[in-house]
Amino acid sequence: MTSMAATPLIRIRGVGKRYGSVTALADVSLDIHHNEFFALLGPSGCGKTTLLRAIAGFEDPDEGSITLTTGDTQPADAGEVDLLALPPNRRPVNLMFQSYALFPHMTVSANIAYGLEREGLARSEIARRVADVLVTVDLQDKASARPRQLSGGQRQRVALARAIVKRPKVLLLDEPLSALDRRVRADMQVELKRLQHEVGITFVVVTHDQEEAMSMADRIAVMEHGRISQIADPVTLYQRPVSAAVADFIGMSTIIPGQAAVDGFTALGERLPAAPSGVIGPALLVIRPEDVRLHADDPTDAAMGSLSGTVLATHFFGGTSTTTVTVAGLGRPVLATQIGPPAHRIGAVVRVGWPAERAIVLPDTP
């Protein structure tokens, strides 16, 4: 991936979009870099698809700018073009729709070649590009097949091939894996990442599936109510979320409201394990399931904190298990994940703790 110090490929500044009294986008600003796999992540209605369509040219923002760098990646060689001044068919971007939109009466090769034919390329050039991209997506043996003869994953690869064969600077993907079953979706997450690396095109994907974004993206913009909550790489988002909303959306977590002080964190009338954070006053303690430790309820085990709970449910997934524990005074159960089968039975009273350095302390702001 290109160094983040280089000139961004796409620069979005102050973009807003309203539909009557509904604000879909509010002062959105972000940079997307050359050869980056960038994800727009958030719940339905957060504005991510509206932003994607604005980049593609199918939505006109009410304010703000979207520019694309031309030339080299280095500032001295780079110029900028105003994407909002160009119609969709003149923008060096390609949008792969959620439905794939394949022509049912055309073969795989004809579907892939369609856009190149509309551009008026020579037949020999079209044939060469189609043959190359069929190899890239591993569909060379399906060149003469019709879409109805393909599996869902294969149709998705045809749609991808049709998009990348035109060699856009940016490929936009709107929920590209939502129509696939879980097993095929997992395979295609790996395939998408491989393709993006191999073809050297910037991918911008919209998804509401945090596991999908975390597994594929170099960086993720978490969106909420038309605004950017946080932009970071997956590890940073998970380990250092800037808000409870981001922490809750990226992975599972237990969130405990309380009071943060210079010397620790207090909640439910108890002193809970937490390293100094710089947060003072009303705060939220965020603990990830893999950091929660469950022990037999032993009041002398001060290292585990002072919370006791009752095992509500256990789930064994083969390699790992999750234990759900109810704690008096908490609005929702504590989740604990461990390697192997559950260590405690339903109904058992357990002590709940975690390493202080693994707890995330956030200001409790509206």
C-alpha cells in the first residue's frame, strides 16, 4: 500500500447531503489513498451508500468537494480533477452494484467485454483484456457460460471482472458480498483482498458487516448519523476506539458506566481494574470478551476485581467458547471468550475480572 505521506487519490472535504428534513451526510471529510482497500462501515441509514454514490456521480452533494488526484502519487507530480464537475460516465471510477446486474442472455465473456465495446476499443484489445481478467478471477473455464449456470460466488466474480477490466482508478463496491451465504462470503473476502492487491486498483467498499470490513480493509471509516466517527486501521479501531458507539460496533464488548479518577475507575460501588487513562469524571469502561477472565467466586482473589456474576449461557464453537454472565446492576450481560470448551456451568457463581491494562476508558459523553 502507498505511504500515507503521499498525495491522497481521493480527497473529500465538507460533503453534505440532505433529503428534505433528513440529513444523509453532514460535513464529511476524509482521504482515500492510492492502492488502498478502504471500507465505509456503519449501520443502515448512516450515510455510507450515499457517500459512495456521490463519489460515483449518482448523487449530487449539497455542499463540499470531491477531487481525484491525477498523475503520480508524489505531490510534485500530482494534479487534481473535480469529480463533481464530471458526469458519472466520465469519472475514472467504476461502481459494482449490489445486484451484480449481469446480462442474462450474454455469456461470461460478453458480459465482461460489454463496457470495453461501448468505449470502442479494438476487438483484439478487448479479447486480450477479457482473457487476462478471466484468469485473474479464475473463471477461464466459464467464458462461454451464461449467468444462470453460475453459482452466486461465480456471478460475483464476473461482476468484479467486468468492473476491473476497464482499469478504473477506483472501484466502488456497494455491499458486494451481502447476497452470498456465509461460507461463500468468507471465501470471497479473501478473494477480494487478493484481487485488489493483484490488480493494483483502489477499492472502496460499503458494508454494515464489521467482520467483513476488519478482514479486508487497510483502513475503515466508521459512520454514524451521516458523520465520520473514526477513521483508522482495523487494529486501532478495535484496541483504541474513540467512542462507545465505535467500540460497540467494532466487535463485541462489555460497557460499564462509572466514574474515572486519576487513581482508577469506580462502578457498581466497586473499584474495577483499569490503567490510568487521563479521563476524569463520568466515563465508560470497555472490556473485550477475550480479555475477560472468569474464576470460581473467591472473595480473597482481589486481583480479579470485585464483580461477581452468574453464568447465564454458554456456547461452544469448536475451537473457542463464549460464556454469558449476568452481573447485578449491569444493563446487559458480560461476555467472556476462551480457547476450548466452557469452563463453567450454567448457574455457576463466578468472579469476573480482566487485566487493568486491557480495559478501555472513554469519556461518557452524549
